[in-house]
Amino acid sequence: MKKATLTVAVLGSLFATQVSAVDFYGYVRAGLGASADGGGTKGGDEFYKTTLGRLGNEFDTYSEIGLGQELFNADGRSMYFESMFEMSSDGNLESENSKDDSANFGIKQLNVQAKGYIPASPDAVIWAGKRFYQRHDIHIIDTKYWNISGYGVGIENIKLNTGAISAAVIRADNELAEWDDTGNKTSYGDLNTYFLDLRYAGFSPWEGSWTEFGVDYAMVNSTDEQEDAAENFDNGLMVTAELSQSFALGYNKFVLQYMDKGLAQNAISQGGGWYDIWNGDVSDAKGFRFISTGDLNLGKNVVLNHVLTYGNAKDHGDWLDKEELFSFVARPTYNWSPYNKTMLEVGYFDQEKTWDSGSEDKFSGTKFTIAHAISTGESFFARPEIRFFATYLKDNEGDSFDNNKSNDTINYGVQVEAWW
């Protein structure tokens, strides 16, 4: 079915009943920018956004538009339909469309959620379809560190005396391909990968605390041709433990993750659970990651949002010994009024890759962004927000700017961000 036809069909089914019953939700960002080195900024010009921070370092146009509706409700049972479509582009052309590949259109979510069908657990939800499944996000670096999403089926929110359990099977395929020395690509089709996801959330060991624990097991279902083309497809494991704590000045969350096999690279790539099929032999790969993030209210008008990440992976590719990542981003905000705020975002990262030969590759960067925004409230997450920004970027290990002639640059521009 063509994309346009599918969209019309979904919209038609939603609006066949009362319009007031339709839930409309989404996310959007867009803007314009320029570089002090000359030329405009566009999607792809970001410099290590997930380790240096996204404020003033994000130039694409991206939107997610969702429509949902309760289709059935009787006898304590309900059925809810959820859909979401993505539209995105580099953000640099007046005319952007999918016909000439200057814009993208994608189906992000399409599922049904049934509630009340388990008498022993009436709040439990049985779901099936394509879904963003309980994603865990760090907003200021645009990173989802726990993200097992795709086509699947599951049961969530099975309540216990304390907390609740969720379980799901999710399919997340990726193309298996290789490139020769001249850049020619050979594709072996999509590698079929299933994730078994089990989570427990809601235990509070003391006042103001909240925990969540999860286990994800990636099972690869490869074809004979794919097995002949690659070294191995060992099943991978990812274990996640979270502790959140609220206190008088704000809150903080601590995350500890362990990964192995094809999931180990998530520790140093800011990934949320994708299975590595590109880096060769990962049969002995192991990795772990520690994250600390939260908000700190430093005064009546000042709030500080921050995230610190340390990741370590070993044997996660051909001829690789180990790789370490350290990243820290802080964004203090001063509220001049409920609708005007000034933000400063500071970011630093250092990443070091050690090969079996003993040689090393080093990557490091620094970012400073000053921005003023008009918004809809004092909250850090108040949106919509229109920002005017200037950003200084420095490559501490190379020359990434001005056609690889300079180790630093300045970008400036305006961006709008909204969610609802």
C-alpha cells in the first residue's frame, strides 16, 4: 500500500466517529542557522550532539504526529488505537518532499492496546503492533539509553503488592550489508532480531525514591546466507537498573547497565539497545555504562539540568581491545519571567579507542551555547519554545570545521521546539 493511501486510510478510520474523541499529540523541531565559517547549517552538521548536548547543536527538521482513539469501552474492557507518523528533512530547502528524497516519511507507531481483559489484573494492558515501548530518554543530549522498540506483542502493568511487571517480545531488524574497498555495497537482507523484554518498576526502598529493573535478551534469527556472510550472531544480553530520588532541590536518577555480545557497543555509542551487525566478531564483547542525570533548583529563578555518562566496552569489534567514553553536559537556565528565559549549555566529552595492536584513536570536544527563549512557562520542559542561540564548538583532537581546516567554529540561529 502506498504511503499516502495508508495515511488517508488511518485518518479516515479515526475521524469516522466523533472528532472530539480523537487524541492528537506529537513533537516538532525546526529552525534556521548559519556558520561563522560561511554557509548555512543543516541536518548532519551537528557535532557530537549526544555527548556535547543538543542546544544550539541541532539543525534538522523533525516531527512526530500522533493520532489515537479509544475504539471500544464496555463491561470494564477497552481497546485503544495508537498511531504516529514521522516527517523529517535536513532542514535546508524551501521545497522538501519524499519524491526527490529531500524529506522522509515513516510509520513510527501503529498498535492496539487492550485493557481489562485479565480479571486478576484489571489494570494490565495487552498490546500488539508497532510501538515506542517504554523508552527512557535524556532530553538534553537527545539520547534514549533504554529503547527496545519495533513490532511486537506484550503485557504491561501487571500490578503486584509493590510495583508492576511488564513483559514483551519485540522485533527490531536491521539490514546486514558489507562494503568492499571501492565502496560497493553487498546486501544480505534484513537480519531478523527478536528481543525478550522483562521489566519491574515501582519499588520504593525509602521515601522519595523509585526504582526500575529490566532484562533484555536479543535473539538473532539469521538465514543460511547471512550466517555464511558474517562471523557470528550470538544472542546478546542487556541488564538495566535505575534508582531515582527526589529531594528538596530537585531530583536525580542513577542508571547502571551491563551489555554483552552484539549489545555491548551501546555502552559507548549512547545507544539504547540496538544489536551490532557491522563491527565484525562480537562474540566476546562486554560493556557497561553509568549515567547520572537530573534537575537541581539553585534558586528561585535558576534551574540546572545535567547528565554525566561513563561507558566502557571490550572486544566489541574486529581488532578492537577496548573503548571508553566520558561525557558531561550541563544546562543552567535563568527565568526572567514565566515566559522568558536565558540558557547556557556547556558540554565536554572524551572518547578513546584502543586496538589490539596497542594503537589508540582519540576523540574529544567542547561546546558552549548561549540562548534566549520565549516559552509557555518556567518549567524546564515547558513547550512550545522559540530559541535564539549562538554556539562555540571545539574539536580537541582534530580539525572538523571549515572543510577540515579549523578545530573550532561558531554557529548561530533560531530553533522552535514543541510537544503536546
